[in-house]
Amino acid sequence: MFGVFNNISIEGIQTVVPSRIVNNLDFADRIGERRCKKQIRLTGIKERHVCAPGQTSADLAYAACSKLMKNLRWEPDSVDVLVFATQNPLFIIPSTAFFLQKRLHLSQDCVVFDVNLGCSAATAGIQTVSSLLQGARPGGRGLLVVSDPTYYTEETNPDELADQMLFGAAGSAVALEKTEASISPIYFKNKSDGNRYRAIFRAPGGKFIMDGEGVFQFAINDVANDIADFRGEIGISTDDVDYYSFHQAQALLLSTLDDACGVESEKELRSLEKYGNTNGSSPLVTLCVHEQELKKNETANILMCGFGVGLSWCSIYTTIKTSGIYPLSYCDDIYPWREEN
Amino acid sequence: MTIEEKIAMLEEIMDLDEGTLSVDDNLEDYEEWDSLSKLSLIAEVKKQFGKVLSTNSIRSFKTVQDICDYFED
């Protein structure tokens, strides 16, 4: 689906990561030095931030939302929508968004639920929250929060360890407001392919399985073609785009994707070297990592694209006020939700 | 591309020293013919020919010659 919102503005973006860093070179003794160095060279992922044992997706999500609300001076009762996008909810029932609603002291008038999306969650989530805000009062406010944890792994199987060495923990929140004076439309192109639902897969109690070749082919073909089509549908050229922020899958994939859809590499921002593949939050993590550069101008035309599990892929193009992009910060808090009655 | 250039490309992809591979070599005999090498080959084909190398094609590659033949087309 291609579309545009003319009455929504992105007011802020906040990212938190746990402070603990793991260096991928430290896994050389488990997967072999040759393979380890090759993996780091091709994926570009040198370090990742990992959660403390017991730290959850909701801890990162709460920190990202509360910091963003504080920065924007948003009172809890002014928030009309909270959508939590994660592949790692705290519970099966209910949506973890209700737990976040409680912790953030949001009002009962707020619409809250989880969305089960992976690496397309930042962009598909912006579309979801923008859609929900269409029914809100003028000035209606929505929060999208995207978060997945990653832990230090004791895994010894080299193939599974190689997959785990890609991922880093992060939580990012986006504040959206319904406004008549939006500085820019938000264009979106959101697509899904259920025929490939097994490309990235985990059954209940089962292991995470990823068809690396299939996902790579998907990214450099389907995603690349749609990014090029998306620019055409909006009526912009690549000259109009100040920055691209893509899902931080891995470096070889991103470079091939850039080539395939005419993206100048100097405009394509990355965060994977130090933060890894941060799942759904990664295009937002990247913006926060580069906030100093982005703030050289008051606004930036940004094309974001998330793609992955589903398969799902969604691009967003809009002009962002760079003052709303906050620097990345740390979160090591653990909320003892199991102890609550 | 000459046959030498194709072999050099494959050595680069597989992270092998120059002159290691010859056309009759079985790919499975090299631990360097791993999942990352296969992704690099997919990337190379996309860059050079603008087409997507399928998983079935990769599975059909048994020898260095098979890959060189693919780059002929």
C-alpha cells in the first residue's frame, strides 16, 4: 500500500541501549578466527550492546518513551495512542503495551496494543500510529515504541552463534502529533509477503531460524526495487533525499542494496558497526547515533526503510525537524514485573 | 571476464590466497565455501549482472568451473 499523511508530524525520536558492550572478536575461539574475522568484515558489525540478564524489551521501551515524553514535555494524559512493536513481548496475554501504559501513567482514553513486527517495525509502526491518529482530536498525540532485547550468548554451535553475533539490543520511541501545520507530508509504502513467512521463523519453544540467502535475495531485489519505485511514486529523485536510514541488517547487504536502487553511499547513514543489527528499531537508532550531523540543518529529508520477518517491508519519506532527534542514551534498569501481584 | 579473473574473484570472495583455486576443485572441499561466501557471490552477481542468483543455482554449483560457467552467460 502506498499513501500519504498530510496532517501528521514527527515531533521526536529517542533511543536507549544497555550499557554493556560485547566485542564480536571475542567469539573467535568459538566460531574460529578465520570465520569470525570474515564475518566482521562482511557484516561490518564489530560491537553490540547487550541486555543484562533479566532486562526486557519493556525496560528499554519504557526508558525510551519516558525520556522522549520528558524531552518533549508531553504530559501522560496528553497521549492518545501507544503502539509497542516487538517480537519479544513480556507476556502472551495481554499486550505488553498495557504494562507500558501503566508504567507511563497514560490515561484510559489512550488506545494501546502491541504489534508483532520485526525489522520493518519502525517504518510500518509510523504508518500504523499515523493511521490511528486520523481519528484523534486536533493535536492528538501518538507514541510508537520499538524494542527487542539481545543477551550475551553462551551458544557454542558456530552457525547459530554466527546469527546471534549480528544482533544488538535497543529500544526507540517516536512521537507523532496530529497537526494542521505539518512541515511535510509523511509518505509511506508498506508491503507484505506471507508466501515467505518461513524465511525468518520461530515456533513456540523452538529455535530462531533464518534463511540468510533468501532474506539477502529479498533485500537486494524486492526491497531495492520498491525503494526506487517509492521515489517515483512520490515524484522525487535521489537528489531530494538528504539521508537514507535503512534497517541495519549487515554491511554487505546494505552496500548491494544501495547499488541496486541508486543510493549514494555517503547519504546512507549506519549504526551497525557499534550497535549491530538492532532489529525493528534500527533505522531510528541510526538517526539518533547521527543526531549531531543531522542537526547541522534545521530539517532533513529522510527516506527510511525497514525490511525483514513476515516478510514485511515498509518505506517512509518525510522531512524531520532535526531538533527532535535526541542523542542515544543508556538504560540498565530492570523492572521486577514478576514480583507484582 | 577471463577464466583467471573469475577464479581471482572467487578467491577474493572465499578469502583465499591468490593461486589457491583451480577450475576442477570441488567447492565442498573448502571450508571457506561457507554461507558468507555464498552471500558475497549473490552480491557480486547482482553488481555485475543486475540479477539475483537463486538458492537453487547456488546449490547446483559443485566445482569452481560451474561458477565460472555461470559468469559466462
